Amino acid sequence: MQVIDTLPSMMNALRMVWIISRHYNRDDRMVPLLERVAWELAERVYRVITFRTLFEYHLLLLLHHHHHHRGRVAGVTKYFDP
């Protein structure tokens, strides 16, 4: 499961914590929790996403959406191959 798939349900769960919890129902207590969640999301993105994967994904989108230019774009992928 990807992070993007879990974000909506996670945000709903955090909202429920904010509404129901006796401890986290105040902004000064909820903000640190949200900061920790944001930090973990940033760490996950840092571990998973590299410049190589960003460029490969971008090139795959180009290939998918502009298949009539396949020859020109496919030559660029050689730059990223080991």
C-alpha cells in the first residue's frame, strides 16, 4: 500500500482523535502529534523517492501520454540506466 492511498483515512482518523480524545482535543496538544506525523511522512518520502525514480516516473508519463514521440523520449532513458 502506498502513502497516497493511506492519507485520506489517516487524516480522518486523526480528526476523530481530535474530536473524541480528552487529551488531543486542544490545538496545543494536537499540533505536536501532527508534527510527528508530518515528520514520519517526510522521512518515508525521503527513503522511497530518489531523483532517479522522479525522473523515471516523469519519463514514463511522457511515454504514456506522448507515445508518438516515443523515439526521442526513449533515448533520454539511456542516461538513467546503470
